[in-house]
Amino acid sequence: MGRAPRFWTAETVALIKKNFVAVSVSNYDQNRQDAVGQFVRDSGMKFPGAGGSHWFVTANGKLLGRNPKEALVRWKAIPSSERAPGAVHVGELGPVDSKRAAPTPPAGTLIVKLHYRAFMHAKDGGLRYVTGADLWHDDSGKKTEAALEGAYPGAITTPQAQPDHMWLSRAEWQSLMPAKPHKGDKFPVPAAVANRLIRWHLNPLFVYGEANPLSRKEVRAAEMTLTVTAASANVVRLRLDGFARLGKEFPPAVKTSQRVCLDQWGYEPRLLGYLEYDPRKQVFTRFDIVALGDHFGRLGICDSAARPGRQPLGIAFELVTNDAPAERIPPGRTIPARTYFDATK
Amino acid sequence: MFHRGVLLSGVFLAVLSAPALSEQDLGPANFAALHRQIKPQPGESRWMEVPWLIDLHEARQKAAAEGKPIFVMSGGGATAIGPC
């Protein structure tokens, strides 16, 4: 269910925005040994590991069902004295189960929003977005997502752009800025930042769901440099250039044919980025990067859909400048995110 | 997340027809266009239009204070609106 378009109609979005407090959780929350986990278990909600789920519930844990319109009817059937603002008392959270709760960004963290996007080579040589017919679940192409649409109407079609976040600690983002920048200065992206960006955020498997950071062996080659393109008292501009060769080399069969690879993958993006730094405020004000290149093989770790041959895959990075809760979601999967800042991992 | 996608609605189809740039176009002149092209397009991911909280306890407190019920969306491996 999750993000399935059959659920997320314009009408449903409006209904939820007007009448409900919306919260996104992970399946780990149901096992938390704290007030959150207890609330989930007491209410009767069950969070599956794959596919996601929708639930409607009151602040004191009474289930209202799984359909927004029906939930609203049930909500309104509750005596108004129990529904009024302030009628329910929710106590303090108390000790948090830090083994299962999602980590939060440490103070001073620079947060960058990412979106992953699978494209197809268009006949005119450009890029086009993927459709369900492009995504194969077997090597013959008989089992495409378009074919599966009959079994799961409105649930399986084109992959949406997949969000994620990159975090840079204060020391890491400060390391990107030379002490005395001069136009024309060129230097490698510091190793800790390069390692983070490449292994956590150039993993193409994230385009179709949660994945793990790449192992060091999966990085065949990579290079990223920063060039100072402007330096004044008001602004320092940096251009990022780079490339990466990740996973396996393109097998000859996928170079020249319609064959897909469900058992391996490779990705060879080029990177271009524009960063801006305000020396007076000592903050980055722009952090735009594009990674774009050919990819082959499976997309994601869940169902291993693949596109025929070599096809483009892009990743867009941009600075988060608001404090919306949704922008504080940790990078990657909830549990591996605990080791995000550990350079030895 | 397995069943994740978008229907090829009329709105989204109009957007789908827009791309014309290629990987070789990644340069200063087309950087902004490619950056936009990768990001979510209008009508593609309507769930992104919702003002999500990501903490269930905070959601309970807000719901109680405002006199509203809670909508919970769960994901596997990560929070439902994250890399899930």
C-alpha cells in the first residue's frame, strides 16, 4: 500500500491534510521498548516489513480502521467530549529505545536532500521517464511491472523519484572550505566526505527502495574535486567535478542487447555540482549536485526489477533550508544509519 | 518498498513528455534542467504534499492538542516517506 497512487488521490490528500495528523514510521517502531512501541502494540497496529501499511488511530490508541473516509466516520461517532482539543492527555515520552528509534541529526549537521531517478534512453537520444513496461522482473521481459498491474491495480507502475538525505557533520562540511580560498584553487574532496557521498549516496539500488551503503570493494574507481570559481568577502563559489565506477563492469551482453541482469549491477555516473558558502555567516547556502550516468542490473534490494540493457540513472542533491520534520529523516535504512558517521564502516 | 509507483495519469503523462536532455548534456548549461528533471514532478508523488511528522509520540501530542485523529503510514526498513 504505502505510496501506491490508487490510495494517494488528490481527494485523499485533501482529506488527510484537513482532518488528520499524519505521521510516517518504520516497522522497527512496533518493537521499540518504550512508550512508542507500547502504543503501537496496545492499539493493535501491525507494521509489515515490506509494502508498508496505513492505519487510522486516536491519540489514546483506539483503532479507527485503515480507510480514511471510514476512519473519519468512526472518529465522529466518538463522543465530542472525548474528541475535543485537550481531552486526551498524552504523557511524556520517557526513555527512548535507542536501538530501534531512528537517529536524529547531531547539532550543526548540514542536511542535503537527495532524489534518485531511473530514466530510459529515449529514441531521440535524450532521457525519458520509466514506465511500468520498462521494468522487467525476469530476463525474458514477460514479467514487467505493466503486466503485474493487473494483479495490483494502481499499486505497481513507474517508480517515483526516491528521497533520501545526506548528513555532513560540522567538521565535515567545514572541511570543504579552504582557509583562504582563491579563485582557481583546486583540491580533492576530503576523504571522509567523498567516502560518505560515494558509498552511501551513489548506490543506485536506492532508486527503488531502501538499501545498504556500498562496500569498499564495490567502488571500482572514484574521484571528486572542488574548484574555487569565485571568492569574495560575501560569497565563495565552488564547482564539484567527479566520476565513479561502481559495482560490476558492464557485461558485453547488456551493452549491445535487450538483456537485463537481475543478479548483478553496475553504475558509472559523472558528477557536477555547485556549492556556495557565506563567509560572514559561515554557512553553505547552496549544495546542488547532479550524478548522472549509465546503470545496468537490478533496481533495489526488494523485488529486483531491472531495465533492459544500460539505462541512465540520476541523483539530485540540494541543500535543506527548512526545519520540517520530514527533512530530518536519517540517511538510508533506520538501523544502518546508526553507523553513518563511523568512517570505519 | 515494493508496491510503490505512480499511475500514468494525464497530469503526469504531460510531464513525462518533457525530457529531452541526455547524460552527455550534464554541464553548466543544462545543470539546472537536469537537476529539476531528476526531482519529483508535479502530480507524481502526492503523498509528499502532506505535512508529515516522523515521531509517533509527537503525533499523539499534536493530535490530542488539536482534537484530531492520527494517520499512520508505516514503511519497511526505513520510515515510510524516507528511503523506503
